Amino acid sequence: MGEGSKLAILGGPKAVTLDQKGITGWPIVTEEDEEAVLEVLRRGAMSGRDVTMQFEQEYADWHGTKYALGHSSGTAALQAAMWACGVGVGDEIISPSLTYWASALPVFGLQGTVVFADVHPDTLTIDPGDIEHRITQRTKAIVPVHLGGHPADMDPIMDIAEKHDIKVIEDVSHAHGALYKGRLVGAIGHVACFSIMSGKALATGEGGMLTTSDRYIWEKATAWGHYGRTRATQWTGELEEQIITAPDLTPFVGMPWGGYKYRMHQLTSAMGRVQLKHYKERMAEIQQAMNYFWDLLEGVPGLQAHRPPQNSGSTMGGWYAPRGIYNSEKLGGLHLHRFAEAVAAEGATCGAGSRRRLHLHPLFNEADIYGHGKPTRIANSDRDLRQPEGSLPVTEAEGDRVYNIPWFKHYWPKIIEEHAAAYRKVAENADQLL
Ligand SMILES: *Cc1c(COP(=O)(O)O)cnc(C)c1O
């Protein structure tokens, strides 16, 4: 063993030595963002909707959807989408458990509930093969999440939805700009929701966007959280027939139908417009950097890229919180946590130990939020649909096989090469840790 291959965790030299100087810093905020925000402040238009409507138009144009509707958060957009898709008392959505809570939890506020499906071990997105048997009379929507930028397998999901006449709500909070077989995610399902809070790939302040080409869904989402627009909206008529029996809509406009106020802060929309203008170019650099990292690790034992196959027409968008997949068997059984410690000791980023298993969380199993005298998850259900430990094996194994890799925002090859070298060094010298 050469001294150079002695692992840093055992006293050897570190693989990463260069200054990291901002390669992962995000968002990129320039004077253009500052000017756009100041313009709104100086005009005192923080609570208006003119800038938001421009942002919506640009967002819809980008996706080729008929509508985009700005929200105060991605969470708000998701709840609006659920309601717009008809989720009500006792109704069910099907979502992955391996996601941020907001993909599913807003359903509680509608007195509905969630049934979790497992994920596919390579894509970490909802497994189309684990959806159909979970559909009941009360299922209203499937919520695929493009986890960590990886597009969910939308074709079979849309087929299942069509067959059962239910809706698909894409959660695009991790995958702004990702392609699925050449099509932009967020324009494939019946409706899509995006978080654009500061941590996401398309980053502003707190905010969310809802896109759809379905007039009825757009009208409902508007009625739900945008009271200020209900008067100006040209209702097609379908909505009032289904939601209210009054022949005259007038008493209902000017008020949000669910009692929520979800419009976007105009400092968010102002910054969002600037961020969106530069996003494609910045995303392209992220893609180049991240693909370079994985290309360097091609064939290294135990390490599998979390990205769609090359030439599949699918891409990772902005690679939000990118991940890798670990196979400890290929490294003599070395546990992921020990592997991650060793990579970190080399000076590279390697985060292991995520705990995103919603189906095992007490909030989804025990909490009685609204005082029903039973857990909210089953308060309005005709059966106990809770899912115990062991019920979603791929999701539950995630903590031992998925880790976070550095999220490079710039294609600075020398730094990326050092990080890849750190991963390679630990994987190829795993025997030193056994
Ligand atoms: C961030 C996020 C949300 C919620 O968005 P907010 O803007 O934080 O409310 C929803 N789903 C996923 C998968 C997220 O990561």
C-alpha cells in the first residue's frame, strides 16, 4: 500500500486540498436580483399581484402549461392542488414515504389521508408497480415526487391514473427543469407544485408555484387561496356547480373558499423572475459539474450514480440535494455510515443517515390533530390504513444505502476531481476499514 492510498481517517493524506470557494454556494444573487426587489419595495407593491402575474406567465411559458399560479410556499401549492383534484373528507392520496413531509401532510388539512407507496431502488421515486393495488374508491390522486432531481417514471403513473380516473399531482420541488423522456417535469401530470424557497434549485425566498393546463383545476386553486382574484376570474361554470349549489356565484367571490390566503409575496416573485431568467444557464453548469463527478466514478465498486441513464432523454434538472446509492456488499460489507465518515475525513461532502420515512413517523400514526378522538391519519377512514415497519422495504432500507453527495453549482473540474478522488479512494481501499 502506497502512503498516498492510506485513508485520511487512518492518518493518511487528505484527497481534497483545494479551496472550495463557493462551488456549492446558492442561490447566486446579483445586483439584478437586488434591483428587482428594491423596485417592488420602493413602489410599496409587496402585496400586489402585478409582478407575480408576470412571473406566472414566464413560468407557464417555460413549462408550456396554460396556467401557473404563484403561492406563498410549495406546501400551500400542494394543498391547493389536492383540493383542486377533489380531495375531501376521508379521501386518499398515494405518495411516496421517501420525501419531504409537504408532499403528503397537507392532505390532513382537507380531512383526507395518505397511503404510502414504496420507491424504486434505483430512481428513489415512487415505484409504479406499487401503486395500483393501493387504489380504492376513495383515492383521488397520486403524488409522484421527482426526488433529488430524478424524474419519476411518469408514463406508467399517468396510465394508472387514467385507468382509474384519478389525478396526478407532480411534486417538482426537487427537480425544476428536469426532463422525463424529453418532456419537462411539471407539465406531465394534471397539476404540478414547485417549492421555490431559498434552499431549492430554483431559489428565491419562501414561495411556491402551481402549474396546470386544466382550466377547472386552475379555477379551483384560485378559489382556494387567492380571494383577491376571484372577482376578476371568468368562471367557466363547472366549478360552481360542483362546489356550491347557489346559482349565483357573487356571494362567494372575494373570499377564499377554504379560508386560506396563499398568494405569493411580490419580493419573491420579483426575485423569482430574475432567477428564472438565468436558471437554464446556471442549471446547465450544474448538470455539467454533477455529471462530471459521476462520470469520474463510473465503475468504482459499491457506488452507483442517482441519475437517469445517458441518452434516455431524462435529466436531473438542477440536481437538488443530489444523492448517491451505496452497495455495501461490493465493499466487503462496510457500513454506509463508516464509509461516509471516511469520505468526510478526506475533506469531501458525504452525508449519510437521512430519516425521511414518513410512514413510520408518529405524526402519521398517532397524532390526533383535530380532536377526532383517534389518529388524524385514520380519523375519516373506513379502515386502518396505517403502514407498520416492514411495509415499505425499499424506503426503509434507504438509510443504509443512500447518501448525499456535494451539490456543485459550478463546473470547476479540479475541485470536482478531488471530491471524486476522495470517494474513489475510500471505495478502493475499503479493506483498510474492515
Ligand atoms: C421543499 C419541499 C416542499 C415544500 O415546499 P415549501 O416551499 O418549503 O413549503 C414540498 N415537497 C418537497 C419534496 C420539498 O422538498
